[in-house]
Amino acid sequence: MREEYGFKTMISFLNRRMIRILPNYYLIIIVNIIIGFFMGYPIVDAWKYFFFFQNFATPLLPFFPESWSMPIKEYGYVIIIFLLLLVSIIFKKVSRKMLFLWVISSMILFFFLLKISYNFNTQNTTMAQWDISLRSVVIYRIDTVLAGVLFGFISCEYSKFWQKEKFKFATLGFLLVFILLFCLGYLKLKIADFPFFGM
């Protein structure tokens, strides 16, 4: 995050992002709506797709389910740049790098706590329900986008540390994958029975 980060930088980022994403996204939505209309497919709340609301805090709508990841990425980026602008205005004397790390870490923790809340307050019964109610919902998945942003930031701003420890990180990643496969294959832990396990 640059020290001169401000409103113009934010608008520039949004402009580049939206120009790259929105035209094709809206085109595909409109094409799908037209096809669905002629096939007699019931399309509920189609307007939500134009504002990425189809799975913001509620289960993914059945129409155009392939779009589930778009709102997660877009809201992840939009929320973080607005928060970064806000905290950079409030804490003008604090290093932008520190503000970035603080905001990203706080957001990851916040959205992860939402997953924990889901785990304790939702009776999950099937993989299908887990898929549309947790895995595909924006507020439960933004932390995954933010984790990628955090690691990207570390690799750019602390490249020497990243290069020095890359094999340790790779080993840790393979170990986590092995543990996941062990739990799924040998221990027979199913996500439908343990939704928290799939977070």
C-alpha cells in the first residue's frame, strides 16, 4: 500500500477493476435471463445479480449459480479499499503498511468469526445445503480472498522474508492438505456432519 494512497487511487483501482469485469459479467447475465425466459425457467430476484446481491448474506439463488464467486471477490476488494481509505484519513500519521496489515487482519478475523457463528447457529444436514448456505455466501467467504491479498502483500513488501521462508510455507501447505485428506478419507469426517471442518 503506497503512502500516497487516497481517494484518487481508490477510484482508479475501482475503475480498472470494474471495466475489466462488469461488461462481460452483465452480458452473460442478460443472455442467461433471455434464455431462461424463452425456456420458461422461473427467475426470481434477477435484479440482485446486477448488484452482486445474489449470495451476499443469504443462500445462493438457483438462477446462474456459476456466478457465486464473483460477488465474493468484488465485495472483498470493494470493502477493503473503502476501509483502507477511511483508516488512512483517520490515522494520517500511521504508516500505510501498518494500516494495511491491521485492516486486512481485522477483516479476516471478523469474517472468520461469522463462520463460527454459522457453525453454532445453523443446523446443516446435507452437502447441498452446506454448498449454497456457507461455501457460496459472500460474508462467509470474503476471508479467503483477503488471505490471498495478505499473502500477496507480504510477498511484495517483504520479498526477502518470503523467499527465505517459501519452502516452509510450501511444506505447511502440503501438510494441511494431507491432514484434510486424512480426515476426509480415513476418519470419514463429512462436511455435511461437521460444517466447521469445511471452512
